[in-house]
Amino acid sequence: MTDNKHLQLNANPVVRFLQKPAAQFTREDLIRYVTENGIEMINFMYPAGDGKLKTLNFVINDMDYLETILTCGERVDGSSLFSFIEAGSSDLYVLPRYSTAFRDPFAEVPTLSLLCSFFDKDGNRLASAPDYTLHKACKAFREATGMEFEAMGELEYYVIFDDNEQFPAVDQHGYHESAPYAKANELRALSMKYIAQAGGQIKYGHSEVGNFVQDGLVYEQNEIEFLPVPAEQAADQLTIAKWIIRNLAYENGVNVTFAPKITTGKAGSGLHIHMRMVKDGRNMMLHNGMLSDDARRMIAGMMDLAPAITAFGNKNPMSYFRLVPHQEAPTNVCWGDRNRSVLVRVPLGWTSGVDMCSKANPQQPAKDVDTTLKQTVEMRSPDGSADVYQLIAGLCVACRHGFEIDNALELAQKTYVNVNIHDHANEGLLEKLAQLPDSCVASANCLEQKRDVFEQYGVFSKAMIDGILRNLRSKNDLTLRADIQDKPEELQKLVEEYFHCG
């Protein structure tokens, strides 16, 4: 039984009303919430092949119909949702996952929304569904390592609005800026409130480096960072967050984009993913205050598969205009401590053992606080074009892979960089490091070389990998970066084409 004091500050009104964690929601709980809170509609929501949430609406007619919806789900046309499904056998079922229930903050009619999973004609989870792929990846990781895989995202995006020329911000110096120089802070705060009400576990939000004025419009970069949770929940939260941010922008008459790059010479937007391994409630990333060997194996797996992971995390040509040197985006396969030029970063982890709180607040008695759960490692190549379920599943596979290769610790040592990778002192090392792909086509080639690892244990289906390869190669962008680097009109067409990706 959960102590109610742990639910008092929960932002999700369904959790507060039912007085139980979302993971424990039953059909009977949701029926009680619907009947006692005037809910008139049910929405089923599910991510399709384009990474965006789709919606199916139900008007509640009577109790029998409500129970049927929540028990049996509904049929959908899979061929209209996924490119790999043929029209001749396209029927799929969508079944709601009760733990994802949240009150729709935008619906005029009182509405309860739930994320759904796909099932095939035989009543089995659809092998190529994004959420089931991640489920299989987490299961394989658990069975191989005895640990749970947890993740969280840093969701970066630009807000675009008319320039009123008041309190102009300094170009490309928007990091953690306050109002009135940062104009979108209130929109971000409201986004965070709605995301939390939908079950998102948020760490913080802030304005980011990128800001500029172009053609009378202000482009202001923002970031919302989440807390580490089980990886399947992390993907759900990021998907819902994007949906909420876009809806709020629409309601407020502004535009938003999660696109990786929207102009040259300005900061692009990433979707950095932090990861950790947990066993029996303990973070296994540390040993005696230092990065553990298991964490190094995890990193080694990512080093080995990093070029292929771009196939999940960098899905359109603009992704590769962001992955260039000196833009706080990685180009080389390497890792390091507190180093934003590397592919995998080990951020500060509160490992000094010093009570900084009592130093900042002398009136506060010193206290021993266990901060070990804070330590993560961060993959910095992905961006908003990613299918977040595929991406986190791919990272989970890579981290498991590090436990299955013989030379993991040696590989981790060879790819470690302790200063900026582009520093003159690293020229010799730079030549030895693998490079990330520079196009969708190159990314597809990297995935094809490593597809056996991702298909192992049935995690990624053959149909899903084939579909990803076809989609990437259809971009035909092998030399695109070089071809249009001095052609601003063609670059702008690309920006517009992929402005609302992911």
C-alpha cells in the first residue's frame, strides 16, 4: 500500500483522485474516475511510423460501452500508420495502457486520454510497433545484466514569434536567460505544468543558448529536461511532451519546432538521452565514487554501435547539418567527463561527498545525503527527428551489447577523451576515432552492417529495420551537405520540409 503523503504533490489529477500510483491503475479505477469526474469522452493515443501521436475519440454512451472500450480496445488501419504494413492485411487492434491515463488539458469536452499498444490479428503485441520494440529491448537488457535500464531526455526546441523589438536578447547567448530578455519562459512553464499533469516526471526547464532574429521573427530556444525513469516510461513522456508543447503553441498563436537545424551558424536542437542502470534500487553507474566497470561496459557498447544508432536518432537530412564540429554537437565516436564535444558525456554526479547545501546555507546543519542515484551518462547525437521508442530501444541494445563483447573495457579506454576533442592536443587521437555518419544514406549503411545486433533476441523486427533502411535511403542525401552549403535557397527549402519532424 502506498503512503498517501507521497501522492499529495503529484501533478496528475487522476493519481491524486485515485490516491494510488499510475502503475497500479485498474479498469475499475478509471471507470470510477470517469463516472465521478464528469468525463464525457475517452481518447486513445498511439505513436505511428512518423513518431507523432495519433488520436481516436470515443463518446461515452453508457457503462457497457465504457467497459468495452477499456477492455477490448478498437480496430485501426495499420497501413495508414506504418509503411511496412500492407493494405491487404492492415487491421490492427489498439489496447489502452491504464497506467498512462491523463486528463486532456486542451479538450473543451471533459476527456480522459490513454496511450495504447498495438496488437495483431492473433492477439499478440505487434512485433514492429515502436513501444513493443522498446519493451523487448528492456526485457533483453534485464535478462542479460540483471539490471533495469532507465532513461530520460533533454527536449530542446525553438519557439518562434513576432519581434516586438523590446528587451532584445544577445544573439546565441540565451542560456538560462530570464524575462524580459527571454520571451517564451511563461509558455515553457505552462508546458511543464501540463506535461507533469499528464504524468511526466520533469527535472527542470530553461531557455537555451540559441536565439536569433530573422525576417521579423524571434527564434528562441528552450529546453525541458526529465528525470530518469524506466525506459518505457521515458519514451511515453517525451512523446506526450511534444504533443503538449505543439498544442500550447497553437493555442497561443506561436510556432515551435523540434527540428535539428533551422539555419546555419546558429545552435541546433538536440534530444540528448541520459541513461543509468539500477539494481535493487541502487544506481550501478558508480563504484566507490568512481564510474563503475559496468558503466564503462555500457559506454563501450554505445561506442561500438554509435554510427548505427543515428539511424534511430537522426532521421532526416537536416540532422547531419547539426552534427558538425564546434557546434556543441558530436562528430567523433568518443566519450569523456563533463565534456560537451564528445558523443557520450559523463556529467557531474554529486560525487565529491561534500555537503554544499550547508556551505551555501550556514544556518542549515550538515547532513549526509546519498546522491549516487544522480549519476547518468548522456548520449548527445540524437535530435528531435528521432522516433523516441526506436532511439531508446537502440540505446538499450547498445548498452547491453557492452556486456556481451570481450574487449569492452579496452574499447572504453581507447575512446576516452579528457579534454575538448577538437583541441590541438588531440589531433593524434582524433585520427584514430570513428566518425558519425554525415547523411541519412550513410547512417542506413551503418545500421545495415550492425543490424544483427539490433535484431538479436527479437528486439528489432526484420520488418522494422528494413523499413528504417528504406526511409533513410529515400532521402538520397549522400553528398547533400557539400552540394548545398553555398545555396541558401535550397537549404531553406530543406528547413521548411523538415520543420515539423518527429
